Amino acid sequence: MNAVKPAARAGSGLSLKGRALRYLAAREHSRPELERKLKPHEETPGQLAQVLDELQAKDFISEARVVESVINRRAGRFGASRIRYELQNKGLGAEAVADAVERLKGSELERARDIWRKKFDGPALDAAGKARQMRFLAARGFGGDVIRRVVSQADDDI
């Protein structure tokens, strides 16, 4: 009986490098993300590290591009806390995450206001409505100070 390689059984038959390039063509991935996704397809020990080193040397894998990609995709919908969480889950360095979050803090209030305006018709009429608006912004990853300013300023706009 012929032994069938796992990749052939999956139907794709792609090499590790081919799989990595396919992932990178769809969106930016960090090295730890690619390691996690490609580990089951590694046929010999060290093969995955070699492929990822080669891709990183050719600048196919870039931590800075991953950070920019996440910020561009998420900043219009989420606060700095939520984006920090996503960047950390991608296995990015603490310094890159801290720099990204610091850049986001400058626009946090305005982004929260924009998201609040899109979701709600106007200021809450009672305490329960105000609490609901605050929970909504908190779930989006905005900080307490920003949330209070957005919701209380909505009351001032009446």
C-alpha cells in the first residue's frame, strides 16, 4: 500500500513556503501566527523555522506591516484596549504593541464619538440607556474616561 503524505491527503499538496505565501497574500501575518498555522504541515524538524527565516529575510514577514494592518482595519470600530489585545494575540513584540497603542490614544476620544454617533440616535434619556451606551463603548475597548466624556458630552448636546 502506498503511503500518502498528509499534505496530499488534504488535497492541496502545497509546500510550507507555498502555504505561508498563500496566508501572506490574504493579509499580513506575524511570524508567531504563521508558525502556529503551519506547524501541523511541517515534515521535518527545523523546516518551518528555515522557511520563515527566508521569508523574513526577504521582508515578506514584517511586524511593522502587521501593526499598521491591524490599526487600519480596526481603529474605526474599536478602542485602544481591544486593538492592544488583538496585537498581543498575534505574538507581536511588547514595544511594537505599546507604540501602536500610544499612537491610538491620541484619536481615542474622536473615534469613540464617531462610533457612538453611528450606533445611537442621541443621548440616553434615562440611567439604563446611559449604562447601555457605556457598556457598548466598553465592549469596543474604550477606556472609562473616554466613555464618560462621550456619554456625558452627549447629554450636554441636548
